[in-house]
Amino acid sequence: MTTASASPRGVAILGATGSIGTSALRVLGRQRDRFAVRALTAHASVEAMAQLASTWRPSFVGVTNPNGTPTDAAWRTGPGVLSEAATLADVDIVLNAVVGAAGLGATLAALRAGKRVALANKESLVAGGELVTAAAQERGGELIPVDSEHSAILQCIAAHPTSSIRRLVITASGGPFRDWDERRIAGATREDALRHPTWSMGRKITVDSATLANKALEVIEAHFLFGVPYDRIDVVVHPQSIVHSMVEFSDGSVVAQLGVPSMELPILYALTHPERVEDGGVPRFDPVASSPLTFEPVRAAAFPMLGLGIAAGRAGGLAPAVFNAANEAAVERFLAGAISFGDIPRFVERALEQEAAGSVAGSRPTLDAIQGADLRARRSVMENS
């Protein structure tokens, strides 16, 4: 066990009032000798942010789109606060828990400033994977995943080179509709989709779990994080959410990472990697109580979002950004009651088809091109719903 450093490392939490942000603050509350909260941002939760600011006393507080007047005149406002917080001189680690493609700019800014990015905003890598990985390599930034699946892969790989990896196996809970037939899934209500069997998450990612879009996003993310080709990344349903991912090596050995389904574990590891520290905030794993552990194939026809997303990842160029943006827009429309659950993959597929083939495929896209594709995909969903 390592000892705490003499000077706590500064942490900025982008998306501090969401489920990942609040989990991170619980972790940081137990690790005050190692870390200090320097910056907090939220989208529109002014009252919740006021409570956090009072508790943590960060030097920087920002709200990207305040719903009302900030409670303190010193707060920063507007979309630029994410990148401001991510590049503060006294911040060493940026935990990006922003929902959606809005987090991409802050991820790039933090990496270009040489920060460690504890990445919970998977859309950064999905929409701008090549830009993000290049920023990390060129400017000395560090990218550490917070998603439980990718944290598991990172822990399984340890110091092994990519060349020794035969296959990554990402597990999926199967969501609330694992046992439903296709017709029943298509007619699922908002309440049905938000009733996740094992994880407590925000509304958007909970719907993504129900469609399995989140697994498509995670496959794309894994491709960029670990440099593994798509044909060597598999998804398997694991209802208990105890095995978070597995890595099969060239000699046939398979290493898995197990743990209770709590985001506090991967958050802590993203903060301390490669070290491990005593924490005690999560219940200890009981293999007997967790048994049996079972695995099932994905029912691809029942969950078409997985195939659509992986195909977009394989296509490269702007296709992943289109898939991500169209999915975000379709989920928003579903949650608003404007479209059915079964409409989500139809609208996403239409947006991918409407994006001209020449603009979808090709070399590394620019940030402007990604943002343009993002807007077109959202417009496609809005206009057709």
C-alpha cells in the first residue's frame, strides 16, 4: 500500500452533479489526503452546484447553461467553462463526466495541457477518437478510462503489450429487456427502459443500456483506448454485472476483472492508476453470494443498435460521430415521449444513411467536421420525428 503524497493532487470534476460526478465526490471525500477538489462544473443544476460549492470550496465553479442566476457572482458561465476548468494550473486530474459529445472539447483541452483525463465521457473517444489519441500522444496528456468495462481491461492488460492480446471481451448486463421478445421491446415505455436491473445511472446512459447502444460506444472506445482491431473485440451478456471485462492473450490465457457493480471502484482506480490505495467505501466481493455467474450471447436482431454502432466504428471517419449524435437525439426524443423505443434504431440508421458516403468515410476528421456531422445527425432525428 502506498502512502499519500505530501501535496494532494488537484482534481476538476466536469459534470459534478450527475451520477458519475457524485460518485467521484464520495470517493474523494474518503481520499482527502491524496486529492483536493479544485474545480466543479455542471450543466444547469444551479441549486445542486451551490450545495457542492459550499461543501468543497473549490477555487473554480462553472455552469455551462445555467437554469436561473448563479448563486455566486464569481461563478463562470457558458460552454467555455468546461475547457477553462480542464486547463487550470492547479488541476492535475480532470474527471470528465459530461454527458454526450459536449465533453469532447474539454477532453482535448485537458490532454493538450498535459493533464490526466479520467474519462467517463465515452462520447469523446467515439466522436473524436483519432483527435483524442493524437492529443494525448503529442502533448503528454494521459487518458485513463472510468467506464467499468475499460477500467477492467486496463487492469487485466497491466504491462502486457498490445501484440500479446488475442481478444477483448466486454460484458453487458443485457439491460431490462434481456428476456423480452422483439415486439415487446419495440413497445417498451420510458419507465421500462429506465428500470435497470443492476446499475444506478443517469437517464441517457440507462436508455443506452436498454438499447445496447452503450456497448457499441464501448467497443469503439476500446478500439481507440487499447489499439485493438474491431474484429478482436467481442460483447457477451453477463446479467450479474460482476465480471466487468476479460482479456484473452495469445497463449490462450484469459484474465478477468471482477467486482461489485459500483462505479466508485473504477473512479478510484482512474485517480490512482497504476497504484492501488486503501479505500473501504465499497462492499467487499463475496464470490459465493455472487454465484452463479452466467454468460449469454447477444441477441443481435433484438438489439440492432449494437450492430449499427460497431458498423459505424468500422467505417471510421465521421460515421461514429453521426451514430453518437443521432443516438443522443433519438434518446432525448424518446424520453420526451415524442418517439417510441423501437424508433430509436430506425432514426439512427436513417441519420447514418443520410450522411453522404464521402463525408462519413476517410482520413482523420477535423473538430469542425465532427461538429458539423454531429449537427446534421441531430437535425435528421429532429426533422424526421
